[in-house]
Amino acid sequence: MTTNLDPPHPLLTEPVIYVINPPKQVQWKHLKATFSVCGPATTTGKNAILGSGNRKKWTIRFHCMLHAEMALATLRGAPISDVDPPCTMVLSHSPTGESALPDPSSRIFPQYLKADPEFFQDSKITLQLLFKWFRTAGPIVSIRTDVGVGKEEHRIVIEYWKEEHARLAHTKRNDLHKQLRKRSAFYLRTYDPYSLHCSGFGPGFSHQKLMSLFSQYGKIVSATLNNAGKANAYWLVTLSSRFHANAALRELNGKVVGIGRLIVRYDEPDAQHIFHPSSASDIPTRGDANGTTGSGADWTHHPRLPSRAFSMAILQNRKVGKETFLDKRMMAKPSLPPERPLQGRPLRRRSNNSRIFNVAETKLTVPTSRRRRISKPPGLTGTS
């Protein structure tokens, strides 16, 4: 059965995947036990990968496309059953061993599943069951459990191939599968795997200290201080690779720096329907010419604010006559009007008849018609 699911997978065209370059001690019985959680599978044996020297591959064929997609999304990097010493699998959709991950430039933000503790404590919920539930929205790149996103407990992370499928799962999560309607309330939260939200630092935590902490894990694209001088101040640090950001999160979250303990987690966009990172050209910085933050930089543009490229895209949809005017107003720096020196003259006001009069020389009286009339209560006459 080779019929594609709806919508189809962008890489798989038949229910066949490949285990790339497994260790010598791995046999078919080990792979068969590992893939059994997805469905029955067969193999044509272990063969050499053409044009790659001594690299080998196992060809795995499933009975349907659903099981092949499930194995590719849930077992990538999983340990092989009953192998000593332990080892993990490298899976591919291609017999030449090409990567089964999206191109980094088109890869969208993942989502983590936020729910009550009993949702995660249910032993019946497996990666393969979650794949069946969320696959109805669209093809899935990967589903992982026990992923640290900087929260107190680990989360289930789901990553889709296309933005429209991720948005559908985010907005119509309870309509994806009938089993999800019976579960307790849960949410899908989008997060940026390149940006880290850092808080909990004590007084005197400078920009140089931040750069020295995070630069040891990878190249820093931007570092922004938000709510400076307030109790809820935090740094937003963007790194060039999601692997570098993950390493920094694992090592720095909970680390004691000075008199403070750092709280590092992935940044969650305010607009949860946004699934693409800002391009490097849209983040102006004070640093070197390559767009990275130099050692002497003290601030960078906040990635959530509209960039010039984004603002110009908005202006293109407006009338031509207003484009230059709006562009100047949106891009100009705010300035205060010059203060006029006092010349010693008294305060002047403008009356209703537009005649200017001097407050110091004019006695203001309230017209009789506007005075509050005080009437005596009935039954009282005379004075006491």
C-alpha cells in the first residue's frame, strides 16, 4: 500500500525508509523490535551506500505510508533495542543517506504541548499515538518527549513541515482527533528555538557579563535588554543555531551568577501564529559589519519590533501620495519641541469670543444664569 496520506509527505513517496550506517553489532532482530511500535516491517538486507565508501544501510519497508511516516518522525535518534553497547538510529528517506530534516532557512518554529500533569502521566500515550492524533493536520517532521524548554517539567514537542499545518493544529487542536476531545484541556505553545529568555540575574549583571556567558556556546546574533530597571527585566538572546541555543539553555538554566540564579527558557512569541524567525538582515545591530553583536555593542534592535523592511512592505499597500510622509514619520526618531524661555509676562488665556485678556488684571465673574440656584425646602419660611 503506497497511497500517500492527505496532505502528502514532502519527502516520502513510498513506505520505505533507511537506517544509515548502523554499527556492526546491529542485526535485523534488533531493528525489527525497534520498528514494531510503528507497525510490521520487512527488510531486503544490509547493503552498501553507492558512492560513500564503506558506509552501509538497512532498507526498511512498511505496509503503509502512515507507518513509514510515523517511524521517520518518532524514531529518528531513538536507541536500538537490545544492542550492547547502546547506539541510536540515523534514519533517512533516501538510499543515499540524505537528511530527512527541512532546510534551516525554511524550517518553522516547533510547538510544545502544555497540559495538566495527568495528561503526561498517562502510560497509554506514546509518541506513535500522538503522531496519529496530530498527523491529521499535516505531515510532521518530528515528535519528541522529555524535551527541556526551560520550564519546570519537560514537554512534548511537535514540529510540522509547513506553517499552515502548524497553525491548523494550534487553532483546531481539539478537532484533530476524536480522542483529543476526551482529554483534559491542553494547548500548543509556539517557541523560538534560536532565542532565549534570560531572567533572574541580580544587580550589576552587565552586557559584557551576558556576552561572556552565552558566547561560549555559539555565535550571538542579538542581545536585547527589556524592561530595564524594573523587577521583570530580562535579556532576549538570539544565537545563530538552534543547537547552540539548546546547549546554552541546558547549561545556564539555574546557574548561580553573583547573587542571582539565572532562569533561561525559550522565547515564546507574543503572536503565537508566527512560525518563522526574523531574518538576520531585519535585525539592525551595533556591532561588526556582519550583523553580529560585537564586544563593544551595548544594545540591539528588539526582534519583535517591526523592521524597516517590514514597514516598507506595509507602505507599499498604501497610497503613493502618503508613502513618503508615512515613511518619514515611522522611521524618524522621536524629538521634543524646543523649550520657549519665559519672558516675565503674566499668564494669558483666550476667551470664548477669541479676545485675549490678562488674567492678572481681569476679575473673573460667573454669570448669574450659570450660578447654582439653591431653593429652600418646602414648609420653611423666614429665617432662624
